[in-house]
Amino acid sequence: MRNGLAAWGTAVVAAVAVLLATLLVLLGTLFVLPGGKAGPAKGSRVVRVLQYNLCGAAAGCPWNAGGSGRGTSVARLVESAVRSEPDIVTVNEICLTQYAALKEQLARAGWRMDGTYASSQDNVPACGRTGRFGSAVLSRGDVPDGRQDYRPFTHTGGETYTNGGRTVLVHRGLLCAHTHVQGERLVACTAHTYSKAPEQLREIRDWTAALPRSVPVVLAGDLNLPPDAPALSLLTRRFTEADRADDEPTAGGRKIDYLFAGRRHVRSAGADAVKYPESDHALLEGTFRLTP
């Protein structure tokens, strides 16, 4: 009899232990455990994105003038990144020298990001000796040099830029970084399109459609078109916009800056447009919860 009771008691203890272990696993997906951070359930990823047109060298933002010190858009972006801890940062209107400073300042602040850069023109005086001025994509994951993907638009709208008696054709394009976020592959892209060449959005749609369907794509940038522009529908059919329910202006009283992610990979999304004095564009802070 004692042996039977002992066996029964052992079985009960084992069953209770299994039950407690199961409860701890379930609770661990919902609450923060000591030394950890709260996060989504296993199999779901939240990707945090910042998009900012720095106004890095435009006459309308003389306090930037190609600089990256205190009081500039670069310093503001570093401050915002350290606070919000993004996985991806996309930037427009940034000098090559500002891009280098941005990476250095992020690393010093404890939020190291790798990245890639492409210039649309090379004769902007405020950008220093090279004059290079364009866009950048940064990621918390590595961005190998061989995985930079920059595609100049074939439709230019005849856009030119003149300085010091030299006129150059502006070569805008789609800049993508093939990277990893939280251990999973992701392609992050940015574009700063020309308002008089809406065909550039068709090129963005076609190029991103050629990327592997299994890999999530984040696309952000200053598209210089309002939400009701017919050309924008070329993207909204394929992409989910982070703040699609909010037409809050981002520059000049209009909404022209956007955060997108490939529709097939997005479970939910959200974003805010925050205006700071350093730039004539709002800084977009968005999140995408990706499907497993």
C-alpha cells in the first residue's frame, strides 16, 4: 500500500512540474523576464523603421549646410535612433560626408548600424570636396559591400542641377540593402523621387517585384507625391503603408514621405510623423509586424 501511495505521489509531483514548466513557457512569450525585453510571440517579428529627409544641404536649411554637429539633422536622427532603437533607417538628402558622420555617431552612442549610400549628384557645394549628395539605407544587420543594390531611374524628367557654371543631370534611383534583421533576411530600400517624373514609381514597383517573394521588403522615402496621386497606387497595390489611415502632412503642408512594407509579409503596421526644426520634412517612425 505504501509503495502504491508513493508511486501515486511521484506521478502527481511529475504532472505538476510539467504543468508549471508549460505555464512558464507561455508566460515568457507575454511578459518581460529579468534581464530581457518584451517582444512578440515566437514566429512574429516587429521591424522598427525610421525615415528622414535630412534637408542636409538645401538652402532652406542653412543650419545643416552639409554639417553633422549639434543642431543639425544628423544629430537629431542619432538622438531619435538611440531612443527608438530602429532595425532600419532610411535617409534622403544626405551628403556622403554626413552619412559617414551618421554611422560614426550612432556607433559612439551605442547603436551601431551598417549601411550603404548612393549619390544622385556630385556638385553640391555644401557637401565638401566630393560634392556627393543622395540617399542612404542603414541596418542593424550587416550590409555587405557586394549586396548594395542601386538602380538609377531611366525616367529622369529631364531634371538637372547647376552650380558654378556646371550643369549635371540628376540621377535619382532606388537604393536597397540586402541585410538581416533579427536573424532573418530582409531587403530595405529607399527612394527620393522627382515629382515631375511619376514613372519612377512604376520602376520602383517593377524592380521590387523582381526580388525573391520569400523575403520581406521595406520601402521608405520622400516620394514627392501626395496620397491621392495616381502614380502612388502603383505602390499601394503591392505594399502596405505604415500610416495609411493618417494623411498628416510631412513637408510643405502635404504628405509626401512614406513608409511601406511588402503586403504579403505584413500582419499589422503603425507610424507617426514627428516634426523637428532641423529639417523641412517630418521624421517618420514606424513599425511593421511581419508574418512568420
